[in-house]
Amino acid sequence: MTIFRFRPHCFSLLAAIAVCSLAVPAAHAATDADLPTPRVINGETPATAANILAARRYAAFWNTGKPEFAEAALAPNFTDRTLPAGRPQGPQGPIKASQAFRAAVPDLRADLEEVVAAGNRVVVRLHFTGTFTGKMGKVQGKGQKIDFQAMDLYQVVDGKITDNWHLEDINMFKQLGMVK
């Protein structure tokens, strides 16, 4: 039986590790260890693993609002194929959209419900929930609960999303009071 014996020289090594871990920049707070796990996943193979990882990173971005997840998931030439009016093309488009949406719904949560991968395509279903207490356009929130689904189809090249086609549940706009 081996008994652990305290060695003073080990303590200084542990102390150095502890101090260094406190100095890690905040940007490193968003890591792949923080990625959401899909409730359902289909088509996971060694050939689709990098594509699924990109989809999980992008889902983590929508769930947390941390731009570093979007930057890790999206190619520099990212194209939104269903670009909403007023949103810029490229990775900055979703980042600005997330910032605006989080200003309206500060407690926004996006759960990754389903992932289906085939070749260079990944389909995801996201479930968004939160409380509309901020402002969206000209509409001021009154504490309404929001609960809606979104479906995205990604094209992934070299582990980065290059193209996205997406549909959001129209109930979101009803819950925000933007349409009847």
C-alpha cells in the first residue's frame, strides 16, 4: 500500500499552478468544455465530428452570447443565406444580432435539442427561452416569457460554418408583442 507523503517541494509547485490558473485571461473562459450537449444526435461519425463540433460551438454562442464561440465556429467568409434586413453579412452579423437580442432578453437561454449530420451539412434545432424585459426595436418588454424554436442548416468546411440557412418560430414575434 502506498501512503501519500507531503513533500514541501511539491507544495511550491502546487502553489505556482494555483497562481497561474488565477491569471488565465477571461477569453479562455469559453472553452470546448463549456459546449452544450445535444439531447439527440444523429450521423455522428469520425468524418462528421469536426462539423458537429462547429455546430456545438455556434449553439454555445447563442446560449451564452460569448463572441469567441461564434468566432471559433464561423468561417471568415461566413454567409447567412436567409439574412434578415439590416443585419450585416459575415461573422459580425450574428454577433450583433445576439447582442441586440440579449439586450431585449437578458436571461436568454438556447438549448441544443437536436443535431443531424451528413457529409458537410449539419442541421440543428435550438430551443430559446427567456424573459423580455428590455427593448426590441420600438417595443419595450413587459416581462413576457418567450419560448420558441429555431432550425438551422449549416454547411461546414474545414471545421468552420461557411453557410447558414435558418428559420425561427414566428411565435417569438408574437411573444415579443411585435406581431398579432
